[in-house]
Amino acid sequence: MESQKFAQELIDFIYKSPTAFHAVDSVGKILLACVYKEIFENESWKLKKEGKYFMMKNSSAVIAFHLGRGELVEEGFRIIAAHTDSPCFRVKPSPEIVSEDAYLKLNTEVYGLPILNTWLDRPLAIAGRITLKGNNLMKPITKLVNINRPILIIPNLAIHMNRNMNTGIALNEQKDLLPVVGLINDNLQKDNFMLKLISQELKVNIGEILDFDLFLYEFEKGSLIGINNEFISCSRLDDLAMVHAGIIAMTKVGSSKATKVMVCFDNEEVGSSTKQGAGSPMLAQLLERITISMTLDREAYFRTLSNSFLISADLAHALHPNTPEKADPINRPIINKGPVIKISARQSYTSDSFSVGVYESICKKAGVPVQKFVNRSDERGGSTIGPISSQHLDINAVDIGSPIIAMHSIRELAGVEDHLMTEKSFEEFYKS
Ligand SMILES: [Zn+2]
């Protein structure tokens, strides 16, 4: 079945993408295989009409674009935006902590807003980026590392030691959530444990390691589940599912009149206010540089923006089978019933009747059903990249996403059909 095959491709993509750095690396590999050319921020760009390019930022964000065959000003940009990061734990500097002369633990801090208890009693691994000394001290070398072995666990307390366990307990981030990495013995040297592990993994001397950005992730691979394999149970679906759907749609659609853009920002889960986040000028500058490269002036750039459209693609909440009362009484997205348009009176989503109308028409043309999400009036709901991006880029935009259950759990639950339907809607958007 096409949808199950595509869902399995998503699971494989996420497995190869344990951190934002690796997600960008995975995206880069897909783009290179489709003859997209990597270009760099510090170079002068000589872009060709109908050319396919991508630019990375901080190795954790990426923008891919395929120049259209039509006039840039008239046709505008067709942009899909998603994010590469997911809630998790970040390893602190000098992370080794010895507990009771017996256990070696790692000091970590929480990144974003994970459902903390879902991280307990699960085999965990470590991945991220390492910065090494280079010849130029202003330009150190960075390398990705993925220690893809179940080397860590955050153990629960026995229920006999806390009889309130099943009526809700508060987990302290500094006390209850530090992962155990082993028992102290002759073979496990606690001093510089982390640096030694990295040096072995990368086959470099400890002295070469300047610093690291390391994160914990779930060791287990995602899977299709349900009696008819209708669900995807996997880590980091938020928002790698939309990164995957966007990149695949972009590479599948050939030449179009408009210029196709897929932007994958980092740091959405911590507010987007980094140089590689949606709160930065990264996307606006890239779009302006495309215009300059086409030998157009600044007015032409602003005219191009007014003819452009942005889909902010981040996952949406589906109705929960055990807690349906948390959803709006009328607008209740269901798994495998199609992508969801997100709407909010407080404008925490960019959607308005104009942009909703555009996306609905795209879905109709693609033969894809579409659903709507609004928060219950007494619930605040989350935030996403669309409104943050709008602060830097004045473009008509809509917020959408595939529906999922258990958002921010270590294993989120999505629908096999939804993933393909959302991708089909993206293809139609890029063709329009
Ligand atoms: Zn998200």
C-alpha cells in the first residue's frame, strides 16, 4: 500500500534524524540525490533560472529552493515552513555525576516541553554535534556524532516507595530525571567520561574536542501499529513528519512557474529566537538574495512577497479517544481524515479566511479531505512557527499540520493515511 510504504519511509527518516543536526543532514542527503546544489551564506550567489539549491544554517536549519520558470515577481514564492527540533534532554557541560559511590549519572537539562514521564524506563541513546579544533581559531570544525546504542536509562522509583505514583506525581528536573549510564568500577572511568566516549566514537584525541551540543533520544525505532497498521508510533513526529512531507513534495514536483521553497527552522520548541529559528531574518534574507541574484531591485522583492504564500506546517491535535472532552465541541480532527487547518482568535496561528480558502482549494484539487482545529475556548493551546515568521516576512500564510495524539510524548501517535494526504496537498501547492 502506498500510504504504508510512505509512512515506513517517514519512520526510517526519523530514525536517521535523532537531533536537529541529523535531520538537516538527512534532508541534505535527499536533496543531493535529487541534484540540488549546496550553496553557502558567505559566497556570492549566481543562481540560474529553474536551478535547484539549498543552504544550511548552523547545521541545524536548512532552506531548499527550486527557482520557477515564470517571472519571479508575478509568480512569487511558494513556501512551506517546518521545524527540525523536538522536545528532549540536553547534556550539560562536565556532565558526570557519581551517585552513592556506585552509579554514574549524566547531568542534563530539559529542552522544550517534553511529557517528562514518557522518558522514564526507556533505553536512551545520545547524539548531536561536536566542535573540534581547526587550523583557524575563528573557524573550528564541527562533526555529527550518533552513539546509537542503548547506553542510558532514567529509572522510575518503585511504586512501593511512593504509593501516590498512580495519582499523579511531580517530577523534579534536576533530581528525578538524570539518566544512569553505568556502575562505577575499574572499567568505567568517571573522569571525563563524556569526552572519552566522544573521542572513541569520532576517533579523535580528547585534546581536539572544544565543546559539544549533545541530546538524549529514544533508542527504539518507531513502528506502524494498530490492527490494520493504521497508526505511526514514533519519536519526533513533531515536526519531522512535516519536514519529511515538505522535502519529498518539493523533490517530486518538477518544474513549476513559481519558485518553490522549503524551510526547516531549528529551535521552535524553545521560542524560535535564535539565528537559525523562525524568529530570525534567515528566510527573509535568503528570499531577498534570490531576488538580487535575478538582478531585480528591492521594490521587485516586496512585490514578489505580495504574490507569495506560506504554509506553516506543524502537527495538529487529533481528538483523543480517552479524553474527548478536551477538544472543541464541533471541530474535532480525527486521525486519517486528512490534514488539519489551525485557527485561533488570539492569532496564535496565521490562518485567516483568505489563507484558509486557499489551502482548502489546494486540498480539493489534490483530492485530499481537510479538517479544522480550534482550541476549546477555555484552553490556551500551543504556539508554532507561522506567527513568528510573520514578524519578519509579510506574506499570506496558513497554519496546518497532520493530526496527532500525544504531542510531545517520547512516542507520538499519527495516522498512516494523513502523512500521505498532507504530502499530496504540498505537491499540489508547489504545482499551483
Ligand atoms: Zn511542532
